[in-house]
Amino acid sequence: MSTLNWPESIARKAIVDFKAYSARGGATDALHLDANESPWTPPPVTGADAYNRYPEQQPEGLRTRLAALYGTAPDTLMIGRGADEAIEVLLRTFCEAGEDKVLVCPPTFGYYANCASIQGAGIVEAPLDADYSYNEERIRTAMTEAGAALKIVFLCSPNNPTGNVIDPKIVTSLCADFPQTLIVIDEAYEEFSDQPSFTNDMGIYPNLIVLRTLSKAYSLAGVRGGVAIADPRIIALMLKVLPPYPIARPVETAILNALSPAAMPVHKARLALWKSERERMATALAQSAFVKTVFPSQANFLLLDVNNREELLRELAKSNVKIRHYPIGLRISIGAPEENNIALAAFGITPPSGKQMRIGEAHRKTKETDISVRVNLDDASTIAIRTGNGFYDHMLEALAKHGGFGLVLSCDGDTHIDAHHTIEDCALALGTALKEALGNKAGIGRFGFTMAMDETQARVAIDLSGRAAMTFKGIFPTDHAGEFPAEMCPHFFESLSQTLGAAIQIEVEGENTHHMIEACFKGLARALRPAFKREGDEIPSTKGVI
Ligand SMILES: *Cc1c(COP(=O)(O)O)cnc(C)c1O
């Protein structure tokens, strides 16, 4: 009987006994002559990036950000090169070669068994039921039979490749009844599911470990970032095994940029589209002669049981569409709408005749502002704006609402200085996103609008010509409306016209600055509304392009 406390009692003896390799990481203001680094940054990198210095073992800023993202405490996180590395480190921390075992529930993610084999751990299987649900009795029986040698149970929810989630009661009762054993829930696809994360149960069950990844929902597969979330005692053991400096400095920067508060509403909008595309694909694929069954999925893929597999694979190859093959069926990832339509065609499903939604995004980060914008010219249902300037929020909201387009815009700007950079940079980013959404401008118009508002009249003419030009006639009676400087009103339209590639002409008369600015925004919105509207495919220019 081991005299050690849990979880040391179940860890490999060699890991418990050894002192973690320790070396300084991170750049402080000390004179660092302690790590044989270069005193010079590599060209062309500037000093602030400190590429010449080793990174911290667990970069503090990143740990804090990821803890906030996952609603947990920093000391419950081990950040690694993807969730894959967390799986590997778990095996190497807890499974003695030739003695210990892990349990998996196939069909499931293959890397658990892979890592177990490399580490020399035994693999116990408790297969899923025929409908791919987890079979609690089978898991319990296998766990009991394996006894103390069973160190880790890998459960994947939503499961890859079947897409279903586990009943939370199975997880919590296994945690309670097998307190010595590590119950690992791999939540690589949690963001796509309706089930709450098991991180909510972590305080209750010290043997519960949650894996999360930035590769799927946050679009960072190429960057490599994922975490194990666990009791700090488990994390401390795992950090002894994690190789030195797993998070390269540019990786930390890339992750922090992608997860900046300004970017989060865009991730949310993308997830909503992703889920609606999953439902659209499930319905459409069920109509394909190749498809016997579409399994319900809470992930960003669908598992298909198919007929004429070889012929289907030939069709997919002809269209250069790659999907994943398994003995139990084919797994297709949910892509962007236009990508999904290409895949549908290979399945013999004519894509819907309706046009693609015109969506544009722009992300802009400087020392002065951090901005993410997403516009949808064909779905006005989502308008969510946060610039830190109440009046400006109100104006942008009016622009989207009266322009008839969806707008998600977040900005963290240096408003403690003044509103200038925020207003200007948001306008530039908005113009860029709108221009991207317009695409080849097939079917759009070129318009103008006269806007009456109490004593004020604004006349706005626009031409989405591809060429920037702005004229503004109007004199404001006061220099501010709320926290919005009146001089920034023409400047907004100037900046927008630059990146949108539009001629914008505005004349405004009135006696109230608030009304005058608002009339300009609404007038532009009303002019844009028909200009954004698609009727037919004709490009409204004698040149054939604009
Ligand atoms: C993709 C995937 C992972 C790996 O994620 P990374 O963070 O990219 O290593 C882990 N588990 C499952 C179930 C996955 O599908």
C-alpha cells in the first residue's frame, strides 16, 4: 500500500520522486546572463517580442486569459501544444509501462490508445452501444475488473467521430464511485454543443480532468494550443513531465490576439453560423442517395453511414473534397456555406438556389485600437456593438438597423485619450468588412437618400464605385454630441469611404448637433439599404466591374 497522498499515490513513482527540470523562462528587466541566450533579437523582430529569450514555461498572460475563457483558476491549467499534448502528458505522468492501464470507449478519438501504446500502458475497451451512446454498466464492469492498475478513463464528449454527448450523470457518478481513478473528459468540441462544460463540476470531483482545445472553435489548429484543466495537485505532477517551453512566443501572441475581447463576439457569430450550417447539412445530406443515416451531432462534423461507399468516394475525389474515412462510416466536417455546397453537390444534392449570404469580417489591431467587425448583408438579425463610446454605439446601431444589415463590432480603443482613434479605426474596419461582404457586387445598386429628422435634413448620396471620395457640407452648432466630437462625423464618413471604396456625398442642415449627426448616419444607412440589396446578377456598371 502506498503511503503517498492522492494523486501522488497513482502517479508513476519516477515522476513523484523527481524534481522538475527547472530553467528560467520569460524576460524580466534583469540582466539575463543565465540561459545562454542571444542578447540580440533575430532580424527583423523588434525588441518587444523578445524572441531571443526563452518563453515562460506556462506564460502567465496566456494562463490568465485561458483561465478566464474556461471560467476556472490559472493554477488548474496546463497549457500545451494542443489537447493532444495534454493526453500524452497524462499517460507519461500516470501510467507505468507494462503495468498500468487506460480505458477507452471505441469508436472514439484514436490518439488515447495511440499514446497508451507508446507509453506501454494497457488498453481496456468499453465500446459504445450500437447507437453510439456510452454504456455505463460496461464501463463500470471494465473498471472494476481492471482494478487499481486502471489509471485513466478517457471519455470524449461530444465524441469524435460519432458527434454525440455523454449523459452527465455517467460522468459524475463514475467520478464519485472511482475516486482514485482519473476521469478525463475530452471536450475538444464543447463550443459546438448545447451541453454545459464539465469544468462546472471540477470543484466537486478532484479526479475529473477536462481537456479543451483552441484548434476547433477558435480557428487556431495551425498554432497548436490546448489545455488540461484539473485539480492543481494533478497539474503540478503533469508540469513535471511537460517538456520545457512548450508555448513559443509567437504562439502566445497569436492566441492572445485571436482571443482578444474584441474578437469574442465574432467567434460567437461564427459558432452560430457553424451550428446552423450543421443543421442545414444534416437535413440536406439525409436526402442523398449515398446516405443511409446522418447521426445527430453536437460537434462541427457529421458522421454518415453510407451506401455505395466506393462510388461516393470517387465523386468526392472528382470535386477534390476530402473527408475522413472510418470503418463505421464517413465523417464530414462542417465548412463555410459555400464549401458545404460544393460537398453537397458531390453527394448528388443540388445546393439551394438561394444566394450565398454575403458576410465580411475585418480585424484591426494597433497600439491605439483592437477591433473586430463582422457584417452580414443578408441577415440583419444580429446587431451587437461595443465601442466604448455610447453615442457612437448608437450611431453604428442606427447605421446597421436602417441599412438592413447585421453588424457585430467590438472595439477596445484608447478612449481615455479621446474618441478619435476609436471612431476612425472602427470606420476603416467597417468599410473593409462591408467591401469584403459585397464581393463582386453582383446585383447591387447605387443610391441616395434624403433624411428628415425634426428640424434637420440630411441628404446622402453614395456610389459603391470602388473609388474613395467624400464631400461633406454642414456646420454643427456645438462641438460635441454626448462624448462624440462633431468634427469626427465627417471624419467617420471619410474613413469609411476609403476602405469601402465608395463615393459618399453628404449635406446636412439643422439646429441640433445630435440630430444632425444621427441624420447623417441614418441617411447613409437608407442609401446603403437599396445599394446592398441584390436583385439579379447584373453588375451595375457599363464596364462590367466596379
Ligand atoms: C482535434 C481533437 C483533439 C486535439 O486537439 P489539439 O488541441 O489540436 O491537439 C483532441 N481530442 C479530440 C477528440 C479531437 O477531435
